[in-house]
Amino acid sequence: MLRRDEVTIRTKLVSVSDGPNPSVALLHRATRSDGRTRTVSQIVGVPDRCLFERICSEVRPGDEIDATMVTQWSDNGYTTFLASFKTFSNSTRLAASAR
């Protein structure tokens, strides 16, 4: 691994896909350099089975979450996966209690 990038964004869960390579589909709004926004969709793998089971039990399609995604870069390309998440209501309570 040459580099590891981690980003946390507020996003909406669109769907979950179980199987040999569990994944989630996410949707969020991104602001362009000209100030306009656009909708961005992303399918992200969830290699941690416990995390996948947790998101299936705690979050429903259409719910907002704070998703932390990790991209690992190597000479052969990159891999992006969901590393953790917080439900929107939990994130809001944490931010309010930090003030």
C-alpha cells in the first residue's frame, strides 16, 4: 500500500447488497467549484461482516448516515470501502454535546 485516504461524509443509504462481496449504495450532494451542486452516487464495499450486519440492522434505505470511507492506493490501483458509520441522529447528538 502506497497511500491511505480517509473521508467522512454525510450521505443517504440507497440500498445494501449481500453476498460474497457485501456493499452499500450511497447518495450525497457535492458542491462544485462554481458553487453549483450535483448528486453523486457511489457503491462501496463493506468487507467487515460485523459492520455490514450492523448497517443492515440500524439503517434503512433513505436514512442519512455519516459514512467513513477509506481508499487504499497501491501500484495496482485502489480499493475503496466503508470503514465505519454513525447514524445521523447519533452524529447530531454528538455534535450538540461537543458544544
